[in-house]
Amino acid sequence: MWDQITEPADPLHVEAVVELALDVQPRCGSTAVVAIDGRSGAGKTTLAHGVAADLTSYGTVEVVHMDRLYPGWDGLAESSRILATHVLDPISRASTAAYACWDWDAGGWGETVTVQPTDFLVVEGAGSSVGPARTHAAVCVFVDADETLRRQRGLARDGEAYRPHWHRWARQEEAVFRADDTKARADLVIDTTAAGAPSARAGRST
């Protein structure tokens, strides 16, 4: 989950995303949304932490984690609409956004979190640049890695409780990303299998 990150992001990856964020026009009111999308265990949250930290040198920053918006283990397809409706649409109108967080232990919606319009909004997690959410994103990043490595990372991070859900979640990722053509539409594609420069850069179509 988003609050279990201990390792720093690759500085080259952070630099590549920040450079894009500083070179774009906001598409969500006056807020530049940086969507860090991709596969489970690829390193999205780690990258988002690094990007958000660097962007504080250039303006105000908020971070939204998709883990808090998924309505359960079968909720990936619905999450981009939830993000757009409850977070991005209000921010685009310069209004305070508010969204309910999914309580994974209780299996239902829990506390409500508010998000203020800021210079930058980093949204990380699978589905953060999909469908209606993409229209608000100034920068779309897709993070990927070798499947075996991603699974090892995911289990190391979330523990054995995540093992029964790995394939269940992976099937949803495959369906959502294929239907949306998410990776091909990204502004930047980063492969975290090995350290180094981002592996590809793509031109986005909306």
C-alpha cells in the first residue's frame, strides 16, 4: 500500500517526470496533475513520493493515492470515474475536493479526506490516467517492470495476505489498460526492472 514505501525512487526517473511537469500547461483548472499509472509492484508509489518531494521546490503539492479510492479488490475499473468525479472535477473548478477512503480491513468506505487546489497534484496508482481522469492530467506516466519482479515487490510490501489477490488484480489491470490503451497514451513510460533512464517516451492522444 501507499504508506509502506521505504526505498527512494531512481533520481533519473524522478527528474524525467519533474521536467515534464514543469514544462506543461495545467489541464485541471490552474493545477497541473501528474498521473503516475501502471502495474502493481512496478514502483508507482515510490516514484510519486520522489516526484512530489521535488515539486515542492516549485510550488504547492498535494498527493492522492488510488489505493484509497478503489472500492475493494474488484474496483479498479470504477476507480478512474471516482477520481474524476470526487477529486479532479472539483479541483478543476478551484474548489476543495473531498473523497471517502476505502477501509480495506472493514471492506467499506471510511474516513473522508479533503484535497485543496494546488500548483501540482500527484495522483499515483493503477487507473490514475485512465478514461475520464486522463482529460485532467497534464502529465501521464506509465510505470512497468518485469512481472516476476513486480510480484516479488508486491508480496514483500503487502505480505502474504496479498498473494490470493495478485492474479485477481492483474486480470483487472490487463482488461482496463488494454481497453483504454493506457501505456501507449502515456507521455512517459518508465521501466523499473533495472535502474537507469526512462525506457521510452510516447506522444499522448486524448
